[in-house]
Amino acid sequence: MGLFVNITLDGLANGMIFAALALALVLIFRATRIVNFAQGAMGMITTFIASSLLGRGVAYWWAFLAVLAIGFVLGALVERVLIRPLQGKSELNPVIVTIGLLVVLEGVAGTIYGNSSRGFPAAYSQSGLTVGHTKIAFSHFDVFILVSVLVLMIATLVLFRATSLGLRMRASAFSGEISRLLGVRVGLLLTLGWALAGVAGSLAGLLVAPTSSFSPYFMDLVLVYAFTAAVIGGLESPVGALIGGLITGLSISYVGGYLGSGLQPLGALVLLMVALMARPEGIFARPPARRV
Amino acid sequence: MTPPAVPGLALGRARWFRRLRLPTQPLARHMILALCGAAVLYVVTSSLSPYNDFEVGEIALYVIALSGLSLLTGVNGQISLGHGAFMAVGAYATALLMTHTHLNFLLELLASIGAAAILGLVIGIPATRLKGPYLAGMTLLLALALPPIADKWSTTFGGDQGLTTTVPAAPGTTNPEEWLAWIQIMGALIVVVLLANLLRSRFGRTFRAVRDDEIAASLAGIHVARTKVIAFVISAGCAGLAGAFLGLSTGVVNTGEFPLTLSIQLLAAMVLGGTGTLMGMWWGAVLLVYLPQWSTSLSGDFNLGSGASAYLATIIFGVVLIVAMIAAPTGIQGGLRWAWGRISVFGSRLGVSTPSVSEGPGATLHGPDQVRNSG
Amino acid sequence: MSYGAIEALRSVTLTARPGAITAILGANGAGKTTLLRTISGLVKPRAGTVRFSGHELLGRAVEDIARQGVAHVPEGRGVIAELTVEENLRLATLWSMGRRERQGAIEATFELFPRLSGFRRRHASTLSGGERQMLVIGRALISRPRLLLLDEPSLGLAPLVTAQLMVLLRDQTEGTDMTVVLVEQNARSALSVSQHAVVLNLGEVVVSDDAATIAADSGLRHHYLGF
């Protein structure tokens, strides 16, 4: 029983991290209909930058904020420089460009930071909290994960539902041409979407790093798990990303706990295949018939 | 007005040169080209050092993998970021058989092809319902999911150390590297000829029709899902054979040989060579084999650390992919074709007829919206 | 200007006056929609100029042209189906108004179209054709444009609704300095409310005259306009 509880809690914490990265994927997909496979690597690079800052004696929380800001800028830059030139052409080209970006970022991280083994500190203590008389596998850091991702989600929902900026972003995503005719600067908003996704990706990186091997590849699996989460949740809604993240996190955790950690990616693959079969891609594509 | 006296022009106008044409029947044409290629390669490998022979063999095996990928992605329009996994399956199949049985070498290779093809079937069936980014994501996950399985059951799969492979003994006094290279070259030539014929046949037209417009294809009576699965299976089988050959080249098969970057490098090499082409895959294979060396010397020039050269190679692959997508989606082969087309136009203006060259349909990565080039 | 190998507009010279409705008429494929899309910036022509209030619009970004006071209601209406009715209206006001003014403008639109106020919070996808037309015209008018471009507003609407629509247009234009360019297949309705009319055929202007004159010329009507 204790094992089950611990595995579940572990799954919830991981699920929240997948949800954060899935949110980034959703933001970008809604705005530009592209899956940004480099999102994990972008989060990896910003976390490496955080590591450098910490190495130079910068206080943790300053580094944290700085790196979220850098993620913002990086997202905007990638959209402007790499993705913008490809808009309007085939829908597969930008996807492949993001794959190229993924390996470039991993290569750059490896070249600059080398193979030196380094760890990344957690924001809070990672030892389990005590509930009643038992120690559970949920630490202060896990609470921080939960809280920070929830804050991110709520902020995103508030932005979209309750602000003019959010209205413009939604309109741009639903119908770019009509929005432009109404005076909305759609291009700028697409860049903003990527920038916000960059922040979410940076957060995910900072949350994963303490428990990972912290090599340039440490976000690879997180990315594909987040992709699975986003697909389950529907690639169009932040709430879906959260639900998908939790489902994926829990599933992976059970697979890892009962079958062994090496089978986790395979478990995710099965989960993804089931999700893709159960919700044929047509449901994700917005039905054009409504637009009259 | 007399045309300028240019030597090539004189040749072009010579009647006998104009009669030099390849037979129009595809199979004969491909076999003749293959035999010429084989002859050239024989001369080349005999005169090269054993290490260079080894490299030529590696180029050949990557041609096999890339050709399969090119068929799947360029001709049939399904992207795969997971071909490293198919290669791994092929490699482990051969290695396992070599370790535990004394099966005939050719049968072991066939088993590799078969095992990879079965995985291709398993993946190909759900893939029929997936469009670009979703298929990319699923195959990406495949590339990450498969290798850890070998780590988990490390007793069967040899764990970190991996399984060893043995190359069948070379005949006579041929040195082993040259012999292995020859096995791989033969494999590559056979695969390329078979695929070239396939692409020229009704199958090839069906693949392309499905790529261009699934609805139109199904209205024309094509069984779209079946076509897509067949393409996947063939492509996976090729990768499986290439994986087995890779296992023979390196002598050992372990999960470290098949990281995610391998799958992505295959994609980059295919794009650079020319998506949808077969001949272009030789360029891509050269890139795959020689880039690590060039980046090692590059990193030496820049005095980077010892591990940095592998990462540098990765950067270059990524840049190649990005630049190719933005600036030159048809790759090297596409560029050559364009140049050859220009020359033909120029030549015909001067009254010279240039031999017609076409070795198979080409395609660029595209989605349903874009107007495509074919042939 | 061309779409692929087909030239949609060859040579069109058009002048429209403020405070009046100018109708653009002609058969399908005559280039009417392309003309509007060129003015609003969705389409960039090979040559020519588009001058509005002394400004050159050609080559500028669509959103910048819109912010000059050009409101284009496109073919197919262009309701943003995933947003609510109120959100559709609000969206149009974001660049031009502060919060207080905005609320007033939205309320005024609901007074103009009482039918819509019952649907305020409903997604625009739930509206009928006629209601959508009201929404997009309300959305176009809410930012008090100086140039209003309408592409076949009567398409798919019942004759009664079309008549009401035309009356509304006339009422909204009379006495203002808004310029209205109305593209219509339904030439009869269009001519009944416009002051000036232009007939396009195969990408060129064949007639440009007072609406009343054109309506009276039965030969012309039969040949180009189908009635």
C-alpha cells in the first residue's frame, strides 16, 4: 500500500512537470499549428544557463527568474528567425526545423558544458514530508512543483479568458486573417505565444533538472512525455495539457514502479498509440465548416 | 552563325554519342547501372587501405537505411524519426542469432530484415491514421523507447557490453575489411536496384498518389492504409538490414549504438541527399560516415575538449537540417537535377542533345497544400 | 493582378465618395472580391495604387490598413466562430477605444441589432446566417470606420432579411462621411440603396454611372446583371 501511495505521488509530481511542458506545446500549436519538438531542448539550454549563473554565485531565485526571462526571449527569437520564414509553406517543414534545432541545442550544450558531471540544485528540500508518522515520497520540492505549475496554468487561463491581450491571442489563433482585418497585429501575437511557451519550457527544465542526469539530453524523455500529455489533452487547451500531464505522469509512474524504469518510455509509447487511435486526428483539426 | 568551338560541344554533336542511351526498360537499366557501379567500387576498394574499405562499407550500409527512409518519407509522405530503432532491431536480431545459433549468414540477415519489418508493421498500422507532426512525435518516442528494453533485459541482450558479431570468413586472401565492405556493397546495390524498380512500377505510383492526396487516391481505388503500411514495412526492413550490417562493422551491438541522435542524423542525411531520391542517398551516407571525422579535426582546430567533437557533429547535422529545410529542401540530388536541367536547356539551344538522366522520382518534403515537384 | 495563371483584375479604376454607397456589380469571377481584398491589403497587386484620404494603402500590412479606418467584411462573413458574440465585437474595438468607450460602443451595437443581444455570451457558431451577417456588420461599424467594404452580404439570406440589411446600410451611411463600397451579386437590391454603381466584367470596368441610370437601362441590366 505504501508503495502504491508513493508511486502515485511521484506520478503526480512528474505529471505536473509534463503538464508545464505540454502547455508550452499547446500554446505554440494553437498559435502556429506547429509542434515544437525543440521545446524540451530550449528548456534544457536555459537550465544550463541557470547552472552557470549559480556557479557564478548568483542566488537561486534570481537565477530562476532570469532564466524564465531568457526562455521568453529565446522563444520569441526562434519564432522570428526560424519559423516565420517558413509560414505558409508545407506543414511538415517547420516541424523538421524544430527537430534540427533540438539537436543543435543539444550539441551546443554539450560543446560548451562538456561532459563534466554536474548536478542541479532543487529549489527546496527533496526529502519526503512527514504525514502523521510516516514519511511519504512527496517533498517540499514536490509541493513547489505542484504550486508553480498550477500558478502557471492559472496565469495562462486568466490571460486567455479575462484579458484583452488574451482575446487577441485567441482570435489570432482561431482566425488570423479575420483578426488582421480587425486591426489585430497577429504576427506579434504569434511571437508572444512562442515567448510564453519559452517561459513554460524553462520552468519545466528547472523542475526536472534536480532529479535528472543533467546531460544535454535530459529533456528528451520529458519532451516526448509532454507530447503524449498534450495529445491526450487535445493539443488545443491548457486544461487539457494539465489533465493529459497528470494521466501521463501517473501512467509512467505505475509502469516504472511495477515493471521497471527501463520500460517507462515504452509505456508512454503504448499510451500515445492508444490516445492517437482513440481520438483520430480529425478531432484535433478544427472543423472548417463552422466558418461561414 | 557558327557556334563557338568548345570541345564538349563537338562530342555532343557526334552521332555516336547520341546513340549512347541506356535501355529504356527499367530493370535492365538499373541492373546495368548497378553493374557499372559494382565495377567501379571493386576497383576502388581493391586499391584502398583496409580502413578506407571499412568506411566504404559503412557508406553502403547507410545507403540501405537512407534509401528505405527516402521511400517512406519522400515518396510515400510519412515522416519517421525512429529509424534508429528499426536499425537496432536488425542489429540485435543478427547478433542474437550469431551468439546463440550457427545459422547460415544469409538467413541471419533475412531474420534481421524480417524482425525489423515486423516492428515496421506494428508501428505502420497506427501510423496510417496520423498526420505529419503526430507521426513525427510517435516515431520520436519509438526511438527513445526501444533501446532501454535491451538494457532492462541485460542478460539476454548483453547489457552495456552488448553482443558480439562475427563476420563470415573471407575467401582466399582477401582481407576481412574488404570482404565485409563487399558484403555491404552488394547488399546496398541489390537494395537500391530493387527499390528503384519498385518506384518505377505501379507500386511507386501508388506510393506517390497516396502522398499527394489520400482522398483522391482512395477515390481512384487505391487502398490507402495498406499502401502506407507496406511502405513502412519495406522501409523498416531496409533499416533492419542496415542495422545488421552496422553490427558487423562495429563488431559489437549495444544500446549505445542507437541513441536518438542516430535517427535524427538519418533524417538529416536523407534531406541533404535529396528526399525521395535513391541516388542522393549516397551523398547522405557520405555525410554520415565522414562528418564525425571532420568534426573531430574541427574540434581539434578549435581546441575543444575531447568529448566535444561528437557534439560538434550533432550541431552540424542540426544546422544542415535547418538550412536544407529553409533554403534547399530538394537536397543535393535535387540541386544536381536542377543544374542538369539547366545544362540541357543550354545545350539544346546550342543544338546539342544531352543524354537523358533520370534515376527515379524525386520529391520534396511537403504537405497537402504545397505544389510538388515530381520526377 | 493574378491568381496563379488566371488574371483576376486587369485594370480597374474606381473612385468612391464619402456619405454614399458605391455598388460593385458583375457576374461571378468578374473580380469583385479580388478588388475588395486588394483594398484591404489581403492581396497585393502587381501594379496600381490604392489611395484613401490622401494615404497610399498599397503594400501596407492588413492590420495597418484596418487601423486607418478601413473595415472589410469578407466573403463568407468572417465570424470568428469560437468566440462569443460579445467577444467578436470587443475584438474590433481593441485598437481604437479605451475601456469606457468600448462598453458604450458594444451596447450601441446591441441597440442597433436587438436580436443579437440575446446571444451575447453565446458562441458565434450558434448563430444563423442572418444573425451572423448582423454580427459582422455590427463588428465592422463598431470601430466607426471611414471606409466600409462589404463582400456579398446578401449571400445565403432570405429576401426579406436582405431587404432589411440594405435599408440598414442606407440608414447608417446617410448623413455620415463614411464611404461604403458594396459588392453584390444581387444587383437589384444593391442598386436600390446605392448612389453610384460600377459594373465589372472579366476584371475590367465596363460601366460606371449613377445607380439610378444603370437601374433604368434595361439592356445593360440584362446583359451584365441578369435582370
